[in-house]
Amino acid sequence: MIEKLKNMFSNKEKRVENLVSFLIILVITLIVINKILKGDEKQDEDYKNEAGVELASSSSISVQDNNLSNELEKRLENILTKIDGVGKVSVLLTYRESSSLVPIYNISSSVSTTQETDTSGGTRTTETENNQKDVIKDSSSNVVTEKIVMPSIEGAIVTAEGAKDANVKGNIIAAVEAVTGVANHKIQVFEMGDE
């Protein structure tokens, strides 16, 4: 490689041509790198904005998570106590992650074209594209959501008075599996101890 560079610059007439070509390639490379870095900065800003939206509403989502989790646990306890031989029941469900909010965005995009003519008669056309993605908020500055993605259930622990009987234990596992969709090896059933 060094040999080729030396050969390129050894001929005086080609030296100027090669030097100009090298400088042009260097300038183009710097422009491309600059555009790539600016694009990464814009993506970081977009991510921060979206994260800010999620952080702003995380307290309401966590309250909603707890309410939905408690409601499902209570409903499971209620139905399991009605199964023959189960008796008193307590249910704990664990989740893979918390709920996530999918906001509605107002997306606007515009393209402007500028055409310039220099003194030699050459023309240059420049296109500028502007994309803007804003989160829509209601009158009280709450984020308007498209949907809330509920977390998937990771596992379940059930304590029941009648769990000593294998048939009752199997019925409990089948019922929890049917309601939650959790595989039966992730459902643990134990006999309830004295309180």
C-alpha cells in the first residue's frame, strides 16, 4: 500500500492530480461520518423523548399493574375455593416485566428543495427532509395511549388447605394453567400451613 502511494506521488504531473483526488475523497468521508454521527444524535434524542413519556406515566402504570395483578389473584382464589376438596386458598402470580404504554404519535414530515445556480452556470439541487414525531396529550397533559401492553405471567404459587391430596393438587394446577397460560411446571402448589 505504501509502495503504491509512493508510486502515485513520484510523477510530478500526477502528483497534483492524485493529491486533489485524495483530498476530495477525504472531504467526502468526513461529510459522511458527520451525517452518520448527527443521525445517531437524533435517534438518541428520539429515544430520550420516548423514554421520558414512559417515565412520566410509569407511576400510573405501576398502580394499574398492581390492581390488575391483585384482581386476577383474587379471582383465581375465588374460583379455586369452589373446586371440591381445595378449601382455603392463597395465590401469588409473578410477571416477566411490567406493563408498557404505547402512545399515539402525531407524525409530520416535510421535504424542501433548494436549487442554486453559480456564476459558471452550474446548478445544484439540495433536498432537506424534516421528520417530527410528537406524543399526543389530552387537555390535562396526560399522554393519549393507543394501547397498554400487559405483562406476561411468569409463574404462580398456590397454597391450599386440600393440596395434600394429589387429585386436588392436579385440579389446582390445571385450573391455574387454564386461566394464566403458564406451563404447569411453573405452577407450584403447596399445602397451606397453620396461620
